[in-house]
Amino acid sequence: MRLLFYSKISTITKDGLVPIYLRVTIDGARFEQSTQRYITLSKWCVDAGKAKGNTEEAGTINYFPDALKQKVYSYQSAIVREGFPLAVEALDILYNSNF
């Protein structure tokens, strides 16, 4: 399972902001979900998957992906603990029912 946070530059808002998306890949299958967070493209670090800098804005934006990572890993544990195969479909159901 791989997690990635990325800015979706194809959907820039009128204010010049880009949405931040979460992508989880399991055995080549992808699950993508908007984080409902937006950032100026110049303030986004593609390599790190986080906001650049140590401003209050960057800290606020960077806190959310870290919290989502923990949530996804929690879902992964629950799926495995219940004896279900780890698959994008199971993650999608859990994520969308609890988010």
C-alpha cells in the first residue's frame, strides 16, 4: 500500500488555488479522494507532498495529510484484523462511510 498527496493542477480555482488529493495505491489499483484542502501551487512541494515552509498556513495544511495518513493506516489495520483482503474497494467503503 502506498500513500501520496498531490495537487490536482487540472482543477485550479478562480482564486488560483489547487485542490490537494489523497491517492492510495494497492496492488496497482488506485483510490483517490479530495482532502477538501486547497493551496497556491507555488507553495506546494511535489516531492514531499506537503506545503512548503514553516508558516502557520503551511503547518495547518501539513497537519491534515498527517492525520489522514493515520486514518488510512487505521483502516488498513481494521481490514486486515477482520480477515478481509486489503483492497482499494474495502478502503473506499471505510473511508467514505467515516469521513
